[in-house]
Amino acid sequence: MIKKKLAASDTIEAKCTRCKAVFNHTIVAMVEDKVVRVKCNTCGGTHNYHSPKEVKEKVSRPAGQRAAAAPRKPKKDSAAALLEEWEALLQTKDRSKAIPYNQQGKFRVNDLTDHPIFGLGVVRTTTKPNKMEVLFGEGLKIMRCAL
Ligand SMILES: [Zn+2]
């Protein structure tokens, strides 16, 4: 759908990141046939080129498009290991007996607790007074408790 070959210093319609609107821009840099950087004729700002169409698509991404395709936190092996441990622990627990988490609650190691935000967790260690380390699906958390 390229009508004519664009070149640097040509004028092109683009979405301005500063004006937040589609205005005429002057092409600053191109890579082969693609416009990469443009200068806004309205505010004078230079920014990466966003075609008016492309921006629209980004805002209303159709459902089902792989938004979370990237694996979660690939940097930490320990996070994956903890998640595995958590899953294994949960299989040994009776979820119906999970103790609702409460700062005044009394917990012991290996107790299953149900936290309103973090969900099901297993008490791993009871550390300092009134503190315990709970393994949730998203990792270890230090929680208050009454010991
Ligand atoms: Zn602008």
C-alpha cells in the first residue's frame, strides 16, 4: 500500500507522541522503506514514527492476541523453583482446611493459609517473633502473625 517511495525530509502523517494526535511530520530517518524517526511539524519534537493506524491497533488490541506470550520472569530460576515447590506442597494439602490469613492468626510450619491477595500459601518457616515466611504462588512473603 505504499503509494510512492518516501524519503528523508518528506512529509508524512504520523501520530505525535507529544501532541497525542495525528499531524504532519517530516521524516528524519528511514531504514530501507520504513520510516523510523520523524519530526513533528506542529510541536517540533522528534520521535519514533508511529503510523496513525498502528497506534489505533495498539490501543484496542483484539482479545486473543498473545499479549502475555513472553515467559514470566525468565531471569530467576529460584522463582520457578519456588513455584514448583508451592504447587507440589499444595497437592499435599487439603484446600478446604486452609486457614484464612490474619495478622493475629497462629500459624505453624506447613500450615496452609488463604490470603485475600496472594491466595493459598504454605507456612515455610516461622522466623522472628510475629513473623513467618509463607510460600505463595508468586513467591515467598514475610507475613505478620501471632506466635
Ligand atoms: Zn507534536
